[in-house]
Amino acid sequence: MTEPRSLRVVIAEDATLFREGLVRLLADRGHRVVAAVADADALLAAVAEHDPDVAVADIRMPPTHTDEGLRAAIELRRDHPRTGVLMLSQYIETKYAARLLAGNAAGVGYLLKDRVADVAEFADALARVAGGGTALDPEVVSQLVRASSHADGLAALTPRERDVLALMAEGRSNAGIAAALVVSAGVVEKHVASILIKLGLPPSEADNRRVLAVLRYLGS
Amino acid sequence: MSTTGPVNPLAAGRPPGRGPGEPPGPAELRRAGGSLAVLTREAVRAPFTVRTLRELLFCVIEVPLGLCVLAFPIALAGLPLAVSLTTRGAIPPAGSSRTHPAGLIPVLGGVVLFALLALLLLTPRIARGLGAAHRRLAARLLGERIAGPPPIRRGRGAVGWLGATVRDGAGWRAAAYLLVKLPVTVGELYAAFFAAAGLANLTYPFWWPLFRNHPPGVRLHPVSALTPFGALHVATFPGTFAAFAAGAAMLLAAPWAARAVTSADRWLMRGLLGPGRLAQRVADLEQTRAIAVEDSAALLRRLERDLHDGAQIRLATIAMNLGMAREKLGETADPAVRELVDTAHQGAKDALIDLRNLARGIHPAALDSGLADALATLAASSAIPVELTVAVPQRPAPAIETIAYFCAAELLANAAKHSYANKVVIEVAGRGRTLMLRVSDDGRGGADPARGSGLSGLMQRVRTVDGDLEIASPPGGPTQVTVQLPRRA
């Protein structure tokens, strides 16, 4: 698990109820919400002003209620690469995930709003994104796996290895995977090594780089 | 056939407002209580109103336009005549080969027959053109705006083109108008004559003394003045007053004659040059149906938006709060309370999933950014691998996108349930005015709309916008379903 540290956070969410809930949740966890806004333009302005560790943004916001949050996020990735961007949405859309992950998946997250209900996991995901890691919803990962052109490579994995791969793609560390599967870290390490060999990916100690390799593999 | 040529300059050279504006309608006249003075004033003014001048102008132009149709029988009769004359001239002098003319006549006869047949077959199209000219003239000069008939159906190839022409009801009705209108054309000629000759007759007393001032005793031929009852022979100066009176009477009668014939012509045009009652009804139904289809798509979109902004966000907030409560309870709390909170937390999360699926079934939100985005998620969520290609250069109407999306979803679900396929291919292509969706799989085939309600339901849905659904699914496979939709509902 990532060590808890106080993060400076900007929130963009047009539903007042949910926005206020988020502010409270983050404050509860010891983070500092420097701005909580309701649309994409205000998000861009707030990030430019506060230079936060991470921005949490809804995808569907006024005025068109389609993907303005996503477009703002892509702009943030370009102009403020040090700020992590965690997208929250009621739906997971394959194309949106692809656009968000295009180029560089470091410091990016895409979760269903439901995941906020599992407070500890959400806090962990936020910390990962703030630290330059990745946090993808299990649904994003399952869509990536299904849509992947490497069906043969994936078929070579055992069911357990496939579970580990999915958790890796979500952006979790070895310790996080071990906790989720209720196994020891050593077992996870063995699975990870085996997966990387079967898929022909370079072994890597750093969690982040390994995640990126897996995502590139699935997305290519 | 172009009418803009003759009509434009005429409209531009609209008679200056010599009369005191538009005359009152019949109702106003009646309201005047039949006051003789008012009636007289109106009768005297009538020839000089803008309306009368426009109607007279209409009559003047309608005469040659209406008589155009006579070119048709002349052509029908004249063609064989001309050919027979040519043939007779072509008979070579005696002594030359006799087989030549014998061979020539059937050929020429064939040519004539072909030309006549072609002319007859083209009648609807020619009549449509002439009808349009009449309609435009009436719109310009009489303010009688008649909607045109629906365009002639497009046939494929020469045979289809000819078939569409021959079956063109609106074209034949226009031809009927041109024929029935002939007596009205004579009336129009009369109205124009009333005005022109009436005006001429008025001038007799003024020029008579200038030109007829011969010494007494000189015998001159009488001058004739034209009236509807024949020529009036004027031999003396007092006689010119009779011509003047006849002219005044004709000029006063001209507006009413023009009004009567133009009214008759309008009535004929409305009946025969309009879209026709059935075609109008079809057009109305098409329009209202398109509105209904678009409305229902918009309603579903609004419903999804309301769910998204209302119930879904509330439930997500409840789940978040329960999650926080669960953490705060910690290990020390009463196990019964913990269990209750856990159950509520899990229940809220489950309800969120249900609600999300429901909302997606009502209207997938990604559809607002286009078919490609929405179908990508659909394809990625499928149990069978899907190969998706979307090439839609111009976005269709929202209602059409919705129908296409749900067709793809239903067909994909069908393939997953029944086909035992290893792979599904979804293609979407925008071609001109249609949107094509094709879902094919490598499964065992045998899809039959008569057995499953899914396919027949799809067919009904597609037909609400005049779309088309084609199923090719032989037993043993593969299955290919092609949906064609118009780009607009």
C-alpha cells in the first residue's frame, strides 16, 4: 500500500451532493481540497492557480454534458504533467479510456463513481495517481482485455495469472495485488514474473513501469 | 421549361399603383349594405386596381402558355404527315431499283411509331414541367401558392425511368389540367380582349376629328370597333360615342371576367396541379411520424439524463457515505450495527449497478458523442470477440443513431445467445443518404425472424423510419444481418 501523505486536491463535479461528499471524504483522510468546482473551465483555471498533486474530475459536466471533463483532463495532462488526473464517471467508455491513456498512462486514473463507496481502495487509487501511478477501473481493464488483439498470448496464462494481470493493469502494486487476492507477496511476485515471461514483456522492479508495459501490451 | 424568363420582368414591371389599392372583398361589399353609390364607385375603380391588373396580366400570359398544349396534337398528327411527305419525295424515279422504297417505308414507319410512342410516354414529365410553370405564374401574379406534387420516383436504368414516368400519377393529373384548362384559356383570352379592345374603343371620339375631317360629301368606309357581339361599324362622329360606350362597358366588365376565369383556373390548379390528396396525406403522415420518432428518442435521452443527474448521483452519494460510516465504525462497533451498515453499503452498490444497466438500456450516454464511441463500449463489453469498423463521415439524426445502436446491441446479444460464433464483425458505414449497419458472425446460422421475437421487433423498429432489415442466415451459418436506415428520420 502507498504510504499515506496529505495531498492537495482539486475536485470538479457538477452534482453538488456528490461534490460535497467527496470533499468531506478527502478531508477525512487528511487531504486538502484546495478547490471544488462544477465545470471543466473552472477545473483548468483551478489547476493553473493551485498546481495540485491530483485533480478528481467528472467526465460529464456542463454545458454539453458529454465529455468535457475528459477533454479538460487531456489538456491538463499536456499542460500540467506533474498533476495526476483521476476521472470519475457513471459509465466506463472504451473510447474515453483509450483517449485518456493515449501516450502516457502515468498519473492517470479512470474509475466508476461506485468505487468511491469503497473508501480505502479509492483513497489508495487517488494516492497512486497523485504519485504518478495508474488507477483503472476493473471494468476498463476487462474491456481492454476483451478488446485486445493479443488473445493468443492471454490464452497462455493460467486463470490465476489472468487475475493477477487484471489487477496489475488496474495499477496496483505487488502488495496491493497480494492484499486483494489474499496471498503472500512472494506468491504474487512469482505470478508476475511468469506473466511477464509468457507475454514477452521486460522484467521490471518498478510497479509503475510494469503497469505501463502491461497496458501498452493490451492496447496494442 | 422555364417560366422565370417571362415571369420575372413582368413581376418587376408590376403596374404602378394607379388604382386606390386593393378593392374590398365580396364580404365587405355586402357589408356596405348594397349602397348603390358604393357599388358604383367600386365598379368604376375595379378596372384600375392592382389586383385587376395582375389578373389581366395573368390572363395575357396564360393564353400562350395554355395553348402550348396544342403543340402536342399537332406533333402527333404532323409527324406522320411530314414523314409520309418525305417518303413520297424519296421515291426514286422509275427505272431504278424498286426494292429501295419498299424497304424504306417500314423503317420510316417504325421511326414515326417510336417517336409517337416516346412522346406519349414522356407526357407526364412534359406535363409536370408545364404544370410547374402555371403554378409559378399563379404564385407570382395571383398569390395562389400551391405546393408541388412529390418528385417523380427514381427508377433504376432506362426501363425503371420509363416505368416511373408512365406510373407518375401527378404527371398525368398535370396533363389532365392542361386539357381541361383549354376552355378556361379561351375565357382568359376573352378577358384580355375585353380590357384591350375596351381601352381601344374608348379612344374613338378623340382621334375621329383629327383624321376624319374630310369635306362633306366624301364617302368613306366605316371604321369598325370590336365588341364581344361583333364589330360595330362607325361611320360618323356621333357613332364614335357608341364605340366609346361599348368600350366603357367592356372595360368595366373586364375585371369581373378576369376574376371569374382566374378563379376557375385557380380551382383547377388546386385540384390537379397540387400534390394530390393521397400524396399530401402521405407527406403529412411521414412528417408527423418523423416527429414522433425524434420525440421518443429525445424523451429517452432526457430520461437517462434525469436518472444520471438525480437517482444515480444520490445513490452514489449514499454508497459513499455508507462507506465512510463503515470505516468509522471500526472493529469496536456492535456487530449487529456493523452488519446492518455492511448490508446497506452492499445494497447501495448493487442498486447502482442495476440503475446503470437500466440507464444504459434507456439511452447509452456515449451516443451523444457519436455511434463510434457508443459501439466501441458495446463491442468491448461483448462476450464474443467483436471486430468493429465505423465509417460515418456525417453524423445521422440522433433518433437514427439510437435505432442503429440498439439494432447492433440486439444483434450482438442474439449472436452471443444463439450463434455459437467465435467472432462477430460489426460494420457501420454512412453512404450518401443512408446509414448501413451490418452484423455478421461465423456461427451456426438458422436465425429466423418468425421464431424469435427479437428480430421481428428489430424489423418493426427499423421500419418506423422506412429502414430495411435483411437477414441471411442459412442453417449451418454464417449469419449476416444488414440494416439500412435513412440519415434523417
